[in-house]
Amino acid sequence: MVEEFDVLIVGAGISGVGGAFHLKTQRPNTKFIVIEALDSFGGTWWSHRYPGIRSDSDLHTFGYRFKPWTGPPIATADEILNYMSEVITENELGNHI
């Protein structure tokens, strides 16, 4: 049997996870899925794992409005992935990815 969805989000990077949060909270009856080509969520922060990788944007503006960033303004990939993991766990988004 083919499962049907109302919305398909392509990519589980920072934007895809943010979109999933907003669908779940603002459109709770919408059936959606996030598809990801990589083995995990995180997008660039998961796929580019070279030493010293960090954001080039201030995470206080790059982060989610619904979960303000509390770490250092310029964050490492691991800090960003941990932040995204918290968002996914706290909002039960994992079963949509």
C-alpha cells in the first residue's frame, strides 16, 4: 500500500526541520514527511565534516525563532547538529524524517 502525504519537504537541513516544526504546530492535521538523501538530518552541517567547520552567520539570527539559540554566536557544526537534534526530539519530528 502506498502512503500518501499532503506535504513533502525535501531535505532535513536547518530549513527542512524548521518547516516540519511549523507544519506540525500550525497545521496539525496536515500529513507530511521530510525526505533526506543523507543518512541523517543536518544538511551541510552533517555532510561537511572537516576540522574547524563553523557557521559564518550569527546563530542568534540563523537559528529558529521558536527555539532561540543560547550558545556562542558563531557555532561549530557539532553545536548546530546538537541544536537541531534538540528541536527534532523536543517536537517529536523524528518520525516525519
